[in-house]
Amino acid sequence: MIYEPTLERYEALVRRWAGRIDLVSPGDLARFGDRHIADSLRALPAVKSLPPGPGIDVGSGVGLPGIPLAIADPSRPWRLLEPQAKRAAFLEEVVRALGLNCEVVVRRAEEIAKDQAFAAAHPVVTLRAVAPPSTALRLGLPLVAPGGAAVVFVGAAAEIPPEAEVTEEGLAIVRR
């Protein structure tokens, strides 16, 4: 898959850092663009349909889906929530190197849900490979602003939470 140059630079950063930090499995590294970046961008239509304001990627890890979404839609600021310091350091480097409109937050979702600066403050909350869909929603919904939504990536065998709508295969959305 061919991407715009900033997505290619992001993928190159992942490859450069992957040996130093446990970012992705070696098998996934070979197909990082096709498997992970392309999958992350499936949420772009849903994200663009939501009100303006900050998005937050819960459990950002290597930056998925937050980094590809921030690159694809630079008008929306993003918070990349990652509790692991080493992964957060990688995210800081990506944000700096690519000049992204992102803030890296080194905290846990349960913790920031109690913080007035984060609770109910995001029109978009994304959750990918964080936990089973119902658990992921429990982590993300406290961060969703009125009129916003949580966008949860779900696997083929995952149980879709009853309150979610499925916009396309693999994405479940719960609106506030």
C-alpha cells in the first residue's frame, strides 16, 4: 500500500525504534503499513463525521490509530494516552519528528477519567487493541464529550456491545 509521505515517515520511525522497544511483533513489522496503518485509517470517515475538538487515542502504544488519524486529518488535535513510559517516549519522538498536532499523555484511562481536564472532553475517543470491546468502552466512554463518540476496533470474533452501532466491519461506535 502506498501512503502519503508523512505516513511513510511514521512507518520508518516504527521500524527504526522497533528493535529498541517492544512496539510490534517482528512478524507484524513486515506488514505494518498494510495491516496496522490501513486498519487505523478505516476509522477516518467516522472521526470526520464527529464534532470538532480534541480526539484521544486510549492505549496508544505504537500510535495506532491516533498517529495515522492525526496525519490524515491535521485539523483535529489528538491526545495519545499511553501509560508505559518507553512507548510514550517513542510517541513523543514521532510527534516531534513529524510535527503533529498531538499531545502525549503518560497516564492510565481510569486515572484521567477522574480528571476534569479529560473527563467528557473529547468529541472522539478511539480504542484499538486495548481490551475486549465492552471493557474498552468502559475505559473510553467517560472521556467522550456530549455529541461525541467512542470508536472501538473489534475483531471478527468479538462480541459487539449492545449499545454500539457498527458502521463498517470491525468498527463499533457508541455515541453520547
